[in-house]
Amino acid sequence: MDRHTFPIAVAVAVSLAGCGKVEEKASEKAAEKAAEKMIESSLSKEGTQAKVNLSEGGIKVATTDAAGKTTQMELGNAKISEAELGLPFYPGATRDESSSMRIVNGNAMSLQVAMHSDDAHDKVAAFYRDKLKAMADGKQLNEMSSNDGASISLIDDKAKSSLAVHVSKAEKGSDIAITASREGAK
């Protein structure tokens, strides 16, 4: 799959699906289906078979390229658990489901979760710093902090995995973004 074609197709699909939201329910479904078919058609020209679903509040795409390699993407509205992420959600934080994503490409998986807490960014960063430090034996722990936030990451070269937590000061409280990636995913 051409990495330049896919983002353009997704952007067109989102805009077409957005146009359908203004119209009646039937028009909405028709616009979604047209956008799905357009993306699938665009990818098939490159030898990739694709199944696109825009009807569940996000974008789901499953592809198989000419070599048989599969990729599954859920952009927005991916249901990601703490266990799958490998790190707990901050207590009392609200999740921004529209910003969650899951990408499974062969045996590699990437996850992203966004949250908001009314707690101060330094308190949230301390929570995740403690969690990642407890997991750091034999792994590389990195941290960068400023007056407006912190980025803490844990990299496990042996397991080919990483966890990164970005906490930033918000107008009220903190915004939290957690990303996890690993090879050997199921």
C-alpha cells in the first residue's frame, strides 16, 4: 500500500462522511458507503484488498497487500483496555474515545489512548513515573520534564516494545496521551 495514497483517501472519506452527517440518515449512510467504496477502490489499484467501515464513529480499515501481508487499523473509537495497553488509566481520568487508535501490521501493534484529568500535570506525571519505574528493570527509562508537562518512556529492546506517556498542562488539569508499541502482537 502506498503510504501517500492512504492518508489522502482517509481525509476524503472523513470529509465525505462529515458531509453526510448534515443530511438525513439515509443520505448519511449513502455518503459513508460511497466513501468506503472510494477508499477500497483506490487501494485496490495498488494491488491491495481493503475493507473500510466508517459507520461506527471512527474509521476501521483492514487491508491485505499483494504479498499477503495484513494490516488492521482502527482510527478513533478503538476500544483499548488497560491490559492491552500494559499500563493503567489514570484514576478518575476521562478517556477521549475519538482519539484512540489501534494499528496491527503483521506481528507489530501500536496503540494510542488520550485522556483528561482535572488533577495537576505534575501529579499525573508522578503517577506514571512511579508506574514506569516499577516496570523498568532491564529496560531503558527516559524522562523529559518542563513547567508545562512531562514525557516519560520505557523502552524494552529485548521484547521490542515501548510505552510512552505524555502529560501536558491543560487549561484545567492535564491532558494525557499514552502510546504503546510492540512486536510479536497477536
